[in-house]
Amino acid sequence: MDNWKVAGKWFFSMRTVAILAMVAVLALSACGDSDDADATPTEEPVVEKMTVGLIQGNWSSQMTMTEIANQVIHDQLGYETHKLVADVTPGWAAICNEEAHLAVEAWLPSRLAEIQPFIDKGCFEMGGSNFDGGIGWYVPRYLVEGDGALAPGLKSVDQLNDYWELFENPEHPGMGELIGGEVGWIDQPQDISRIKGYDLNYYRSNQGEVVILSLVKSKTLRKEPFLTYLWTPHSIFAQVDLVKLEEPNPYVEGECFVEEEPGYMCAHPPFDVHTAVSPVLKTGAPDVYNFINNMSIGAEGVSAIMYQTDVLERDFVEVASEWIVEHQAEIDEWIKG
């Protein structure tokens, strides 16, 4: 009997030891879980995004589209941005010097000669086509159509000599006036060449955009004849009913306007406006690179934007914000690439 008591005490003692050991293990395990729970998780290193610079010109379409790009890059893609206000030619040098990284309007082929050296240096590349357009000579519709039209037979540029007196400027008697752009604009040598080529009794006056538009509007109000150079897209076509004179001969690359002196009987070349993108964005901000490469607002879209800013005189920042809301699906596709 005593043996059984001894054995029983030994059994219960061992059982107690085992239970205590298990409790200790569980306690240690619990402590370990608590330590793991309290441990600070490993944080991913924060990658600082580059600041993206945008070239901003001084004309309405470029200002508004630059602001569209600025808001998307900053608000949706999370980059700090800055705008560098610059004329066209200095803007290319600024991208080359990495003072900026993109421009939304590079006019081809009219600006190709000044752009090409920067492309050759690898400063930037041409992105996608943002919009296209053209250049021509225009007259008011009331001049060539409808009751009281003074030149109902005027359809083409090669007929202008039959009507030069309608476009005579008293300050330059004996010749018709073509209202042209500023000295240095691409139309200047082309217009002069066309006047010579078609042997037209006309001279080209040099005007800035503001003066051109003012003349077109004032002469339209007075129902006066006028002949003017203009380009599309432009907001003026939503305000004044104009007719583009027909071109007897198309523009042929490599055959028209290749030399300064001879006169050419050629249409103005069409143009395609591209974005310009620094290769720095390809590695430093690939989502921005995709966005700018694929940005394409189109001629109708640009005309609508210009109508808001030029005609309704709305703030371009506000117009850009509204455009983004209305075209978010397109923007998403541009970013995807």
C-alpha cells in the first residue's frame, strides 16, 4: 500500500512539472507574439519624385494646354511642377539645359529647322501629334457670296489680280494689301514668294496677331473688303464667317519654298503640332513621359479651348480644369501609354 502511495506522489509530481513546463512554453510563446506585434514593420524607402518643368508660351492655346498638362502631372501623377515662361526658340534651349522637360506645341514643319539641332543633340524628342491645321488666305463671306457681294467670282488666289482695287490701302496706293503676320513668322517668306510666283499686284503688311484680329473684326462690322493670312485652328472662325481662297497648286515637300528668291505658285504647307519631350522623363518620370507622348487634343478641341479663352475671355486655368473633368477617360488612356 505504501508503495502505491509513493508511486502516486511521484506521478502527480511529474504531472505537475509537465503542466508547469507547458505553461512556461505558452507564456514564452505569448511573449514572442507580443514582441512580433509590437515590432515596427520594415518601411519601404521613400523615392523622391523629380520636379517637372513645362515651357509656357504667350498664346492662348499653348497656355491652356500647358495648364492641362500641369494640373494632370501635379494633381494626378503627384509631381511638383514649375512653368518656364519663354518664347518658342528659347524654350528649346531651356529643355536642352534641363530647365524644363516638355512643351505641348512644336509646330512642324514650320519650326523643324530650328528644332532639329536640339533633336540631334538628344535634348528632346517629338511626342505624338497634339493637333493639326493649316495656313491660307481668307476673305469675308459677304464679299464673295450673297446679295451685294462685290467679288462673287473670286474663288482662288490666282484670281486676286482681278480684284486688287477692292483691297487697296490708301497708305499704299496702286496695290492690294494682304494682311500678314509678324516679321519672322513662317508665313512671311512664303507669302512674299507666293505674291511673286503668281505675279500678284499686292504687298504684304506685317501685323501681329492682335492687330490681325482687330482688323478682321472691325472691317467685318463695316462690311469692308479685306484679304488676310490666317491659320487653323483659331477662335476667330467662331466669330467671323470667312472663306479660304482655293489653291491652284498643292504644296509639295522638297519642291515648294526651297529657296528664298524665286517665286513659288504653291499652297502653304499643312502643319502638324507635336509635343516635345525630354528623354530625362523616360527614366525619371515614365508616367509623365507616357502622358505627354500620347497627349492629343485635336484641332476641334483646340478651337473650343480658344473660344473659351479668347472670345468668352475666361481664365485659362479655369478652362483647363473643366477640360480635364470632361476628358478624364482620355487622359487615363494617355497615361497608360
